Amino acid sequence: MQNPIYTISRIAEILNADARLVDKQAFIQYLVIDSRSVLVPENSLFFALSSHRDGHGFIKDAYHKQIRNFVITEEKYINEYPDCNFIRVDDALKALQNLTVYHRNQFDLKTIGITGSNGKTIVKEWLYQLLAADYNIVRSPKSYNSQIGVPLSVWQIDTDNTLGIFEAGISAVNEMETLAEIIQPQIGILTNIGEAHAEGFSSKGEKLKEKLKLFAAAELFIYSPDYVSEINFQDLPGKKQFSWSSTQSADLRIIAVESLEGNCRLRAIYQDREIACMLPFNDRASIENGTICWATLLALGYSAEQADLRLEKLSHVSMRLELKNGINQCSIIDDSYSADISSLAIALDFLNQQNQHPKKTVILSELFETGRDDLDLYSEIADLLAQKKVNRLIGIGTHIAKYAQRFKFETQFFEDTNAFIDAFPALHFNHETILVKGARRFEFGRISKLLTQKIHDTVLEIDLNAMVGNLQFYRSKIKPGVKIMAMVKAFSYGSGSFEIANLLQFHKVDYLAVAYADEGIALRKAGITLPIMVMSPEESAFEAIIKHNLEPEIYSLEIFNSFLKALSDQNYDYPIHLKIDSGMHRLGFDEQDIDKLSELLKDAQQIKVQSIFSHLVASGASEHDGFTQQQIDKFNLIANKLTAILSCKPLLHIANTSGISRWPDAQMDMVRLGIGLYGFDSALSNNRGLQTTMVLKTTVTQIKTLDAGETVGYSRSGVMPNGGKIATVKIGYADGYSRAFGNGIGKMLINGYLVPTIGSICMDMTMLDITGIDVKPGDEAIVFNQEHSIIELAKQINTIPYEILTNISQRVKRVYFYE
């Protein structure tokens, strides 16, 4: 069978849609939903989806990227681009899904569908490792499992594939049936059912029933009875079922888990006999994911001996790109565990988000198991790197080196990783962003280690995907046309500077706000072009503000006059932002200042009032709703008075994070999103709907066993009347772990146990009482994460999450993750 050929006219027929086609034979190979992510524009079809942002607004961007084929819902764009093909549908997302259903139906291949709350992506990648010797596998890139991600994944299927492994995730009812129709899994795997996306369901049982719709037509269903107790056994999907459990009767009954020097030996009862397997991991999540894979191999007919041989060779899977500080002022994007065209395109998009360095370098291994001709493969990679404006390629492997002439920019090639490492002292890396991307067998972790600054064992991990998810959460709450100003002051609430600003710029927020001019200047030097408001401008910084095109907050008559004096005759319509004090009583014009301000504005030709704004004091607290309404009314009165004397209408804004959630009528022209980006909103019960963006972790340095009555730490404040064990970890008050957490008030997570501090917090270290717990040097200690939240830490020392975050020292290295 040949791969189906899709012309634009054929796709219009498949979708049964109206079309205006100027080139009916245009060949479509790629489906695009993001104008920033384009591989081959002449063979791409852009779907103008309407989700958090209307995709029609990006048709112009896609057109400039040379895309000429579009699926739209609004006819008005047809006449604006007379040289383009347009297919008009009622629902662009449904059209995308229907097209991929048609594509899926052209192939007769075995398909595994995976769903659950956690572990989907790891199970998918491990099954790929375990089954690749027997099948030509197509699988979801990264964690593409949404209403959009699943169609894009299934579109990859071609005639060479003999097995598809696709994951599916949902966040609300009535979503899974569509994904089931697209994937059509014969084999279904349920990982687990947890609290992820719980806000979209009335109960855990409702979420389980919705997820199981993926397997309604499956031949085989693999599951743990521990996760399906909400439904009756006879209601389980699949003509056949295969179960696993460590707590109750199952086809694969785990009877022992034995930790062996970083590995784990599982023993189980299967078909009335004891079997065993070795996993090269020993953390709890990996053991569960490995057990699911073990059950899958057995359910597919592999012998216990075959399964054991394959499972012990599993290797680490990192589905997240890591952005880290590198040597010689470089930024390193570490994606050193996988290499294929789909994930390369994703990594290059992330590389292009980074504007802090003018030079972009890619260190890339040759690609294996693509099933494609080398000339075709490396020609496409060369075109892709050129399109993404990569400046230098360092290729590793003999196959990629054969096609050096295809790469029309700076290149170097090495036979293998060892050759690169041998040459490393003579190579020059300086002030550049470096993407490290290699197939697993090339062990590119060794290269990443060479390029990365040695980091303090205390690390703040920032999940950029979670931050984007929070941004989209608030976008879904604001009205059409309302702009977003994102607060990145105070080192982005402790999370980073240009790293966060680059992400927000890529995802098209409208404004950034910083506290002081030097913060804005640093962002400008890192390539940030968005408008930036400076909230506390100092007169001494006015010259620098003007030089770097920053926009000052003007909050008093004195500051207004001083800034006018700082402007030269060449400055005209320089943007400023007027701050009104509506009740915060921190900064801002008082009501009695407005007449004088109005007179000054009439004569101030050098400035343009870009916005007028105020700040809500207690928008998240219902007991102060009366005062909040007074603030809004007072602001509207003053803002309208000022707007009346201006030649251009300024943006009006007063709503902060909690204001977005609780005061939709106060959204005005723009909202200011602050702590909500980072996962906290006092207006939301338990931050419902938001994702945790940060994890602070450290490591155990030493273990000590103490006798009864011995004391711990300075001033002997920690006492162990019965003796016991303590662990010293590498974090102290110089890292931002407050002394207030000492003497048992603070707690950290080690190996799943919450253990208290003992004694005073030291400058660089903290001691923990680990009596009765198995802990060894090098073990990880979690200061805060999703389970042990910053909110709990703040309560322990009677403060707020803002203070916990912003107190984290700059010497604590930030590592950024992006899927």
C-alpha cells in the first residue's frame, strides 16, 4: 500500500467543506496550528483554531512564513489573500480531528492507546524502547495528548508503521470519544487516576468513566484494579482484560519490591508461578510505570524471561527540555535523550524563544530508526535548521557528516561523542544559546555536563509548560480584546529574568512590568522587544529609561515634571503610565492632584499617556468587596476625567490576578497578571485550575546517629531526648530558607516522608530529624513542590507565598523545563 496523497482539493472533499482554491493540486504534508512552528511552508495547511486566542489573528504571520493553504471559519480573510487556498468550515478544530480520522482509517496497524492522570508519556516511551525491535513504531511526540495533540500525532502514521503508541489526556467530560475515534486503539492501558485536571469533573468516578471511553472498542485492556474501584468489573472495557496490582488479586500480582543499589527487583505471581524482573530505577513512580510495562509485555504474549531481559535495559527518559546556565555566559538547552524530526522541531522552536544571545548553535547526533532515506532526512534537517535561523551546527556521527554540504552555514562534524569530547578544549563557546540534542546511544549527557556551569546542589526547577498553562487559564477568563500585562518584577517573583520574559514574549502577552529600571534594561539587553512598564522609576534612571525605550510609571506631580525635563526636543509622544491612588495609599496621584495634572497634560507635547491605572487592595477577599467596588468607582471617575482632556484614549487597567478571577467587570482595557502566573491566586479555592510551576530541592550531605540527650546546631537549640538520626541538607538562610523554619517548624520531603527541621537553620545548611526513615547521602530533599506546597510553608512562618518565592537567593541555580 502507498501512503495516501493529500492535495488541498482532496482535503476539501474529505471535510465536505466550501473552498476557494487557486492551486487545487497543492500537496499537503504538514498540519500547522501555530504560525511560529513551520517546517515546510509550501506543503503546510494552517488551521485557524479558536481556543484561548483566535487563530485567525495569526493568518498574517503564517502568510509571511510562506504558508498558502488555510482552514478558516471566517470568510472575510478569503479576499485579503487572493493567492491562497482557503477551506471554510464551521469548526476548525473539528475539521482537524475529522481529517485525521480519515487518515487513520487508511491504515491497518496495531495501536496502543494510553490514558491516566500520570505516567502516560513515560509508559509510552518505555514501550517504544521495549517493542522497537519487533515493530516499526509511530508514537506521540513528547506529551502530545490533547484534543489538538492527538490529531497531530496520528497524522504521522505512514505505510511503514506496524504499531502506533498514542497517549490521550482530557480535562473535561465529553472529550474522550473524539480521541478514541482518532486513535482507534486495539490495546488500552490505564496508568492511574489522580487529581490532575480534577476541576473539569464532578468526581473521580466521573473522570474515570470518561477516560475509559478511549477503550470502548479495544480488544485488550491493561489496568490495575486499584484505580477502577469506582466502577463494576463487568463495566470494564476490552474484550479481554489483564490486571496488575501489589495490593490485591490480579493477573500479575506483585509480591515484593527489592531495592538493589539504584536498581529494583520486582517479584510477582503470574500464571500460578513466581516470576521476577529487574528495573534500572528505584523511585516509586518509575516502579509503577515499569510494572505497567511489565504487565503489557506479558499481556502481549512475551514470556517472563523475554520481558525481564528487555526491562532491565530500559533507559532514562527525559521528556522535558532543560534550560540551564552554561560556561562562558552561554545558555544550554539540554535535550540529550532523544532525537527525531518531530522533537527536533519542538526543540528548535524553544531555541528560537531564547533571545538573550545573538548566536544559536545546535549540537545534533545522527538520527536512527526513522525509516527514511539519509539524503532525504538530512536535507530536511538542513532546511529546518536554516529556517529556524541556526548559526552553527556541530554534527556527531558518520551518517550526518556525509551530508555536510547540505548545511549552508557554519558546521563542524565529529565521528562520535568521544571525538567531540577530545576536541572540546579547542572549541569555542561564548555568549550563545546551545541546543544539545542526541539519540540515546550517543550519551549526550556527557556533552551537556561539559557545557553546563557546575551547579549548587540546591536547585529551583521552573516548569515553563505549567506557567504557559496558567497564562492560558487567565486568558480564558478575560473578555475578547482585553490585553495582558505580565508582572516580571523582582526577578519574576524569584523564578528568573529573561527566561520568563522570553516565554511570555513568545506567547504574545501585550506588556511586561518591572519594578526598577535596571530590571527593564537587563531584559532589553536579552532581546526582549515587548513594551515594558517601570513601576518605580527613579529620577537618576530617567536617562537610561529613555535610552532603552522603557515606559515609566508616573505617580506624582514631581515625578511628572522631572521626567518632562529629562526628555529631549527629539522625544515626541514618549509613552508614560499614570498611577492613580484609589485606596492602596502606596504610590499614585491623589484626587486633589487631578486638576493640576490635567493642566500639565494639556501642555505636555513630549509625552503620550499610554495607560492610566490603579491597584486593588483586597480583590481576593470577599469581606472587602465593598471597598474594592469603591476603588473601581473612584478610579473610573478620575480616569474618565483625565481621558477627556487627552488626544488619544489610553488603556485603563485596575485588575490584578485576583481581580481577573473575581471582578470580570473590572477588566477594562488591560489586566495585570502577577502571582497567578506562578500558580497562586487567593481568589481561587486551593488555587483550583492553576498548575504548580516551581520545585525547590536540595540533597542530603551527611547522616549522623545521635545518642539520647545530644543537641543539634547553634545554641544547642535542637534537642534529641531519645537520640535518633539526623540528615544535613545543603540549604540555609543564605539560600532563602528562613531561620524561622528552624526547630521543627519547617519540614521537607525525603523519600516520600515529611521530616521536621531540628535545631537552628544555618547559613548554608539545615539539619532534619530522620529518625526511623531510610535515608542516605545524596538523597533528594524537597523544600516545596506540588504536594508540599509553598502555601503550607508560608503558613508555617506566618507569611505569604510572595515572600517565600522572592527570598530564594540568586546563588540557588534555576533550571527551566519545557516540553
